[in-house]
Amino acid sequence: MAMQLALSLACLSGATSLHATAPPLARLPRAATHTQRPPQPLRMQVAPAAAELDDLGGDGMSAEELQSAENTALLSIAGPALLGTLIDPFLSLVDTMYVGRLACSSNALGAVAAASELFTLCLAVSLALREAASSTLARLFAADKPEEAAAFAARCLQLGLGAGALLAALFGGPLAPQCVALMGAPLASPLHAEALQYARVRALALPVAIVLPAAEGIFRGMGNTQAPLRAAAIAAVANFVLDPLLIFKPLGFGVGGAAAATAIAQVIACVVLLRTMRRELWTAGEGKRVARQAAGKQTQPRDASNAATRRLVGTSLATVLRSSSVIGTWVFIASAIGRLLGPSAIAAHGVVLKFWLLLVLSAEAPAVAGQVLCARYITNRQLPRARALLLRLLRVTAALGALSAAALLALASPVSRFMIPADPPLASSARRLFLWAALATPLVAPNALLEGVLLGAGKSYRYLATSTLAIASMIALLASVALRVRPVPSSAWACIALFFVFRLASASFRVFMVSHSGFGDWKEEVQPDLS
């Protein structure tokens, strides 16, 4: 992971020298003759770089100065985003590491893998809220609509809390045994009892688990990735300390202890993040709202609330459909492996998937930065700059993908032995799956970037939802056939690789071949002459 971050910094910096002692989000340079704009309401003081990109009209700035400013903003957003994004799958990996040291580790790992798919399904809602919040708020702040942005953020949190409560009642209530059975741990399976225990404990924190990504998306839309990083780091420490205390003796809760440790860590992270949001987003903005009202720029609260509700309905429906298609594909493949191939196969698949997600989610770092900054450029009609920035980031993501694949190949054998020390045949099966996972890895970062900037542009919600649904349906059908024709877990991983091939092709077509994607006509000049 450190190698990936270093490569990102090197690729983005280019010939530009960034001071190591600069604050995490240093202010962007601007020409001396540039007219200072009044302070913008609700733009958090910890994230001025992203918030002021729309101030850069290019007057008196050279191309090198603009690139230096972009690099500063990109690094200040992408660096914390990379670390913060990796912490969540790291929590899951820590659970797997400790559970793998229990007696009958293959059954315990299989139970956790099966039950975890229920909470993977919940990601469809939480990721949809995060995407809707980050992409919409980036445009609202760029368009100087802070009241509507604050109302939209509140609506996202309310929707997340309600959805989490409903899912908690479903997965932790009377229907929990049936839900676990659908994920590959039926009543007659040796995995069922432990999978049910894990699911019911994790379900207690589901409202918090849904709100947490929504809050992260709100901060991302504001260009602040440091607050989610702090919250995630605190959660990681809590989970790492609680896991051995709750899993092993004297308490000895087993897989239920792993679920409890994760749930407690999520609650802690959510409390930290919401306290920061209350202080930075709403409380800090009261004085600025008064100033806007005196200047005649204040939006009426009811108007802002109504506009926020309309935006949330319009964006969340499409993002839920898209996220459900992606998450549904993962869950369908995992449940098919559990049903058709048995406990050992789903255990090996679960270990590889959790480690692979560390690399997959690291691809979000350049995607988050690209989404926020391209959205600001597009909102301010600076399309040549948006196109130039996207091309630069595509080169970065290509390098990240190659490095990630090489790292996965190098770590396959030692990671498999470390994660599954008590079952050498299972560790050998996991090692072979790592080789297949490496094939899909180079496609992940470019795909995440292209889909992220399309969401940030705000004109491709419906396209991404329908195209992802079509691709997911095709891959699910293909996986069900492949696992019957060739009943080994690698058949499923071949389908996962194809899933990214088709998504990358679809997003590339939308960005580069469709003029109303938000980036304009690529036949025009990519980067204006600012010298």
C-alpha cells in the first residue's frame, strides 16, 4: 500500500516540487492581479485547495503554475482518501486473520465469508449514498449553493439512518436464518450456526454502518478527505484491540466476537465523523449564512430543502441501481461458490477477496480527487482543463494498476500461508486464486476513475445505472454456467475479470465518444495555452 501511495505522488507531481512542510491542503497559488472573491460559505477551512479551484481563471498563470496548483489539490485529496479507504477493508482483513486462528478454521472462515455477503449487499445502499453525496455536493459548492448543499447533506444522513434500521431488522430479526441460508450457509450446513451468530451481531450496528459512508461522501464532496481518514484510523485501532479480546478466551465469543469488534469500531468512527461534520458544516456556517442573507444571496430554508430532496431522489435512485448491480454481482458469485463448491471453496474465495479489496479500493483515491476537481472545472465551464486533468489521471491509474497486479503476484504465497496457517490445502487453493485476481487488477483503477468523473459531471447517472445492470446480469449468468461447467473458484474469478473489462469499455465509450457526457468535444484543444 505504501508503494502505491508513493507512485501516486510521483506521477502526480511530475516536474513540480511540493514542499514537505506545507499544510495538508495548502492554498492554491493565484496571480497577483487576480481579484479576491469574498469568503465562500460552508467551505471548510481544512479544505481550501479543492474549494478554490474554481477561482483559477488562468489570468496571469502559466501552464506550469496551473499544473502545480492542480497537483497540490490532487495530492491533498487523494492521499488521505487512499489511506482512509484502505482502513475499512483492513478491518475485515484483521477479522479474517484472527478467525483463521480458531479451531476448525475452515468452517469459521466459511461462516464469516457467507454472512459477510449480507453486509456486502448493504453496501449497495451505503455506496449509493456516498456517490450521490460526493458528486452532488462537489457541484453545489462549485456553483456557490451552500444552503442547498447543507440541506442535501442532511437528507443523505436521514435516508441512511432509515435504510440502516430497515436492513438491521431484516438481517438481525426473525428472517436472519433464511437470509444466511441464501448466502450459502443453509440450515443443514456446518457453517450455519456461526454465520447466523455473526450476522445477528453485525446487524445491530447496521444503521451506523449505512450512515458512515454517506458522511464520508459528504466530506469528499467538500474536498475534505482528512476527516474521514481520522475517523477510520480511530476505528482501525479500536477493531485491532477488540478482536483478540472478544474472539479468544477468556471471553471466547468466536466469530460473534469478530462481528462485535467490527460493529463497535463502526460506531466509534461514526460518532467522530458526525461530531466533526456538525462543527465544520453547520455550526461554522451560521455566521456566513447571516452574511449571505445581508447581501441578498441567502436561499430560503424551505427552497433549499425542497431542492435537496429533488436532487437526492433523482441521484439516489440511479446510484442505488448501479451500486446494487455491482454489489449483487459480488454476492451472487460468492453465494454460488458456497452453494456449488462447498465450505473450503468459499473460505478460500473470501480470504482472497478481502485482501484483493485492499488493492481495489485503493483505486478510489485518484477517482475521488478526479471526481471533485473535474466536477468543479465542468461546473465552471472549464472543459479543456477537465479533459487535460482526466488524461493525466488516467496515466496515473494505469501505473497504479500495473503496480497492484505485480504486488498481488508477489504476495500471493506468503499472504495465503499467513492468513490460513492451520490448513495448508486451503492456503494452497487461496494462492492459486490470487493469480486470477491479479488479472483483473490493472482494470480496476482506470474504471473507477472514469465512472467517478462521469458521476461528478452529473449527466450520466442513468447511463451508468442501466449499463452496469446489463453487464452485471450478463456476468451473473456467465458465472452460473462457468461454475457448473468447470466447478472451481477460478471460474468465478475469470468472470470477475470480464466484469471489469465490460465496465471499463462502457465508461470509456461514454467519456470519449459522447459529447454530452460533461467533458465536451475531445476534438477540441485539450489544454488551453495559459502562458
